[in-house]
Amino acid sequence: MRYIGIFVLVLTLALMLPGCAKGPDPDPPNGTPIDAKALIDANCARCHGLDTVYTARDKSSWPAIVADMTKRASRNFSPEEVTAITGYLQENHGK
């Protein structure tokens, strides 16, 4: 009887562990808006001060800057995230 309890416990843990190892989904579910400012604050500040990141630049220069910086980043950005970041910077820090 004791071995059955241990077997059930081990089986339960074995079935739970793969789900725990997966971690959070890196991509938001469809329809969830991307918080571009939060992405910038969390990722760009690792190498740059945010005063540098949020320097006003010509709107047309932001796509090339974001494309270059996201290629160098330690994190892979989805195309949707790159678009959201670029749009946020153009709208809020573009001249």
C-alpha cells in the first residue's frame, strides 16, 4: 500500500514537471496590445541611458535605428514588437 502512494506521488510530479519547465510564453496572445514603452524601458536601458534612447530624432530615422539595435540586443524581438517600438518612438520622440 505504501508503494502505491509513492508511485502516485512520483507519477504526479513527473506529469507536472514538463509544464513547469516551459516558462512563460514570450509572445503575447493575439489581440493583446504590445507595450512598446515597457519593452524599451526594460531592454534598451541595459546598454543606453533612457535619456539617450528617448532623444528626439527625425521620424524617418527611427526604423533604421530600431532595426539595428534590435539585431544587437540580447533578446530576440518579434516583428510585431519591432513595429510597435518603432511606432512608439516615431510618435513620441520623432521630429
